Amino acid sequence: MNSTSAQAHDILYYDGQCPLCLKEMKHLARLKDDQLVLQDIHQLHDDEGLPSKAQLLETLHLRRDDQWLTGVDASVAAWQHTQWGPLWRWMRWPLIAPIMDWGYRHWARW
């Protein structure tokens, strides 16, 4: 599931030991473009500039150049690398985003 590309702009860090996360990443891997790298947190070596492993495991993280997106923002950004990306944008609409963030925080605790 770990893929690399010299031209990749976004890196999505996910928990490869979470069955639900792994299922979504396998699906995303089939649909994504070459500008997204999927990185299992458990395959990382200590690397300067990354949040701690505990932080990465707490919530989904996406790195875009020097910017970090987390939670629902990270998921929506990752799916923008697929043909289905526009269908995910509603999750960030102003009235819906707080509800989605609340739901994600509760789900991510599992």
C-alpha cells in the first residue's frame, strides 16, 4: 500500500493496523492519481518534521507541501485525487463541517 512518487504533492498518513482505515486506503489506492502517496504510519521511520506517531494515529493526516490537514479535511483532500473528489466537498460546507468534524472525532477514538 506504500507508494512513492518524486512529483507527489500530497501524502496521506493512515493507520495500516485499523481494518476500516485499511479498507478505505485499498479502495482509494485503486482510484487515486499519481499526485497522492498513501503512507502507512507503522512503516515510518523517525523523520524530522513529522508529528509524533501517537499524533498521527490519533487522526488522519495529509501533508501538502508545508501544510498539514487533519481529520475530515485530510480525507476530503485525499479524495480530490480521484474522479469522485467533487462528491466529497459537501462535507466542508459551513453548516455541515462542524457536524462532520464532531462525528469524525468520535469515530476516530475507536
